[in-house]
Amino acid sequence: MQELMATIREQGLEPAGPVYSFHFRMPSDTFDMEVGIPVSGEVQPAGRVIASELPATAVLRTTYHGPY
């Protein structure tokens, strides 16, 4: 998250919504996911940070309170 936030701020962008994670697949031995944040403009690729777009859809959100 630090890398993501530093990159968007270096590009003069600001967060435009909450941080999210998107799981492409989640088998038992590995995770294939992305972590992102909506931003106020277009992101230029920098290191591991790339722009992506999720299609509009309904989502489910949960918050876990407890130990890791």
C-alpha cells in the first residue's frame, strides 16, 4: 500500500475512494489478486503499479475484527 500511495501522489493524483482487493482466483496454495484504490485521474505505469479498471458491478463488503 505504501508503494501504491507513493506512486499516485508522485503523479499528482489523490485517492478518490476506499482501498480494495480483487481476487482473480484463490486456490488453496496461492492467491491471484490485485490491491487498488480509485484515483482522481489517469495513472502512468511505474514499477509494480499499473492502471486497471474494474467493470461496474454490485459488490459485497465485510469487515473482520479480531486477530490475524
